[in-house]
Amino acid sequence: MAASYFFYGAWRIDFLLLLVISTLTDFILSIFIEKEKSAYIRKVLLIVSLSINLGLLFIFKYIGVIINFIIGIISFENFSEIDIILPLGISFYTFQTISYTVDVYRKRIPAEKHIGYYALYVAFFPQLLAGPIERASMLLKQFKIPKKINFTGIKIGYGLILFGLFKKIVIADSIDEYFDPIRLNPQTYNAFDVFLAAPATIYQYYCDLSGYADIAIGSALLLGIQLSQNFDRPFAATSTRKFWYKWHITVTSWFRDYLLRQFTTKDKRSVTTIRPMPLILTGLLIGLWHGAQLGWIIAGISVGVLSILESRWIKWKVKYKITPKNRFQRRIFDWIGRFYVWIIVFFVIGFPLTWENFNNIQAVINQFILFLPTDIFQWKFSFISSKIIILIIILELWQWLNEQKKIKQIKEAVPFELWWFFQLFFLIFILNFAVYGKPGFLYFKF
């Protein structure tokens, strides 16, 4: 616990106070919630906990954006925008403490009586800054088990750390190096480059965010702690609903369990249904959790709207018996679903995330209007663009093999010493092809 607090305080010692406030608030209130017999008082205590945690999150993450937006509307003169520093990890540890208090309120878990264990649950340094968002039922019990050196865990953890670094400093930062100038001045680049900027931005987000998650999970494994998986090949999803349950898994499941399920109903056949507006609201909140930018708001709303449309489509398929009859047809259906997901994610969501500047949006639209098929052939292959394409192919192939359990089979067949030699070679490869001098993880903006 001391190491985790030192780790966080090394950035900003004053923001450590917020972490302590959040920790003590839920630790104390949860004990009172567990002991209290009155349902009314229990609910009041829960509301107090939610108000403190969400209030701090709102002040530091959203109040500045709202004030700047209001001043920008009512003022015709230039003004200095309010810039409130966002405490690292506040979106993550706030949701983690809320889930704990709500689970105690629902009597799913007992209140933790040891302040040290609970403080470690909130501040465990591998996942403190950027998740995964863990549940107390999974993490607290692991802290209480005596740890021994586990060479299998070390082997897997070290591999995940390398894989996360590969995603971040090799792929994500290479994409940023190539496409960041295009995002700043789209009018000076080939139309095909501009066209590719939105898919590239989404893939950069994926490699950056999932790269951090891999490093966090790997670091925890070195200490004998198993964290939750946070990404599961989202671009292989066959619907946008499945995409969001493969992207930021712990965030999406948090909203599902602690918000969306409050609006579910069951009919006489025990079929669960969710009304449209709660779906849209939940999607919007998922987007706002990522950030108050237009791109994330559109991404969030699309979660709800497309979930509704896809639910209608599923019912329509069942009604008219539109189902694949064999393996070949199933693959066709799956690939149609994947292309649909790619169009939605890479362009409908990727466009506003990429082009947040309205002046650039106009330039991009002009580029698209003047786009000709011949622009594709005028695209110049450079070392960095070729590197990005090859690296993405390697990453997707590796993830597919891992999903098919092929990597596990290779690990079991390859001698222990040879596998570590491969890891050393992989590390040298990463250091050689890494892009240096780029800013930190995108997670730190959340």
C-alpha cells in the first residue's frame, strides 16, 4: 500500500489527498451501511457516498468544460479558458470505490474491516492510473492470500508487459507520428491520407489503451495478482454491441451492472428487455466517461442507438428465420457483421474523434468531395507507412493465433530457455522500432 501511495504521490502529492478522501469515505460509509438495519438510512448513506465521489469527479473532469462552453456562448470576445488539471486515475478509482460501496449496499459482499487491504484495493499501483476497473469481490481476496514466487506468472506477466510496450511505443506512437501532421493540416495532404486518418486514429486509441492494460495486467502478475481482461479483439466483433463488450470491458461491464440493469424488465417468459432511453443514456454516459469531446459523445450515443437497432434486427431475424444454414454461410454472416462494425467504428465514430477542429472538418469534407479513385494510387509508401501496415498485420495475426490457443501450444512446445531468448529478441525489436519523445498514454486524459 505504501508503495502504491508513493507511486501516485510522486506525480502530485496534493492530489494524493483526493485518493485518501475517496478511500476513507467509502471505507467508513460501507461499514455503517452493512451494520444499519433501516433501509432508508442505508440508502441515505449510499447517496452520500455517491455524491462525494461523483462530485469530485464532476468538479475536476467536467466543470471546466461546462464553464468554458457557457462563456464561449455568451461572450463575443476572446477569453482565457479555465484549465483544471485532471487528477490521474480519478475516473478509474472513483468507479472502483463506487462499485465496492454499491456491492456492500446490495449485500453481495461484506464490508472490508481492514483499512490497509481496502486502501490497497483502491490504490493498487499497476491499475491505479488507468484500470482495469476491478471489483472488490475479485481483488480483495487475492491480497489476503500469502504470495510465493510463481515462475509461470512471471513468464506470462513479462510477456504481457512486452506486448503492451509493443502496442504503445511501436504501433500507437508510429501511427501518431505519421498521422498527427495530417490531423493538424489535412488540406495539405493527399485525399487518401485524409481518408485513412479516422481509421488510424481509432486503431491508435486501441493500441494505446490496450497496451497500457496489458502492461498493468502483466505488472500485477509479477506480484501474484490476476487483474481482469480489458480488451478482447474488438475489431473481430460482428456487431457494435459485441464491439463495446470487447472494448474497455471493465468500463462497459461497470455501466451494465451498476446502471443499465436498473432499467431492465422481465416478461412472463423471463425474457429480459431494456427500454430505449436508458440504453441511449447509458451509451452517452460511457462516452462522457471517456471525455467531454464531441467525438466521445457521438461514440457514446451510437452505443445506445445501435444497440436498439441491432436488438430489433435480431428479433426480425428470428421472426423470419434468417439464420446461416451451414459453416460457410455463418462465415459470410460474420464477415458482413465485421465490415458493418468497421464502417461504424472507423468512420461514424472515428471521424468526429479525429477532426475535432471545425476548420479542419471543412477542409476534410472538401477533400472527400474532390476525392478520386486515382488518389489511392498517388499515395506514397514511406518507411513509416509501410512499417505501420506490417506491424498491424503482425499484431492482428498474433492476437488471432492467441485466440485460437496456438500461442499457448507454441509456448508449451518450445523449451523454457528458447522462449526467454525469444522474449529478449522481442525486447530488442521493440527498442529498435519504438518511437521516442511522444506523450504518455491516452488513458491519462480519462
